[in-house]
Amino acid sequence: MLTRWTAGNHFSKPHFHPNDRYITVISGTWWVGSGPNWDPANASVPMPAGSFVTHYGKQVHWDGAKDVDAVLLIVGDGPATTMPFVSADQLK
């Protein structure tokens, strides 16, 4: 899937996917964070164009764009579902 995160401090809330996802940053800067504590301003890490990130299945993370758009190529097994993180019981 090819997707664009638009600039303007747009971030997902903590979530996970049932399957692994492999992400290449095509352009811009994509910001990523992990775990249930959502803090884009202080706990996100910049991934510039050319970066490669693996989101392993059932690992809680969040991500987005700050000052520039980010275009991502996301590859993985389907179905491509996103589960909002509520409690650790979901990850069993």
C-alpha cells in the first residue's frame, strides 16, 4: 500500500496490527513511536526518506507526520487491519 501522512502534526493513536508490516519511507519524514504512551512531541523518532521500519505483529506503536508530508510504501500479509490499543489482554 502506498500512503501519505500529511504535515501538520497528524498522528495515529496507539494501535497494533495482527501481522508484520514492512515500511519504506519514500519521501519526507515519518515519525514513529512505540508503546501505549502516546507522546508525539517528545517520544517520536524521525525516519527520513530512505528509512526502512518493521512493525512486528501485535506490537503497539503510533506514527505520523509533523512539519512535512511523508509518503510510505507499506508491505505485509493481509488482511490489513488496525486495532486500537486498549489493554495488554488484546496482545495475547
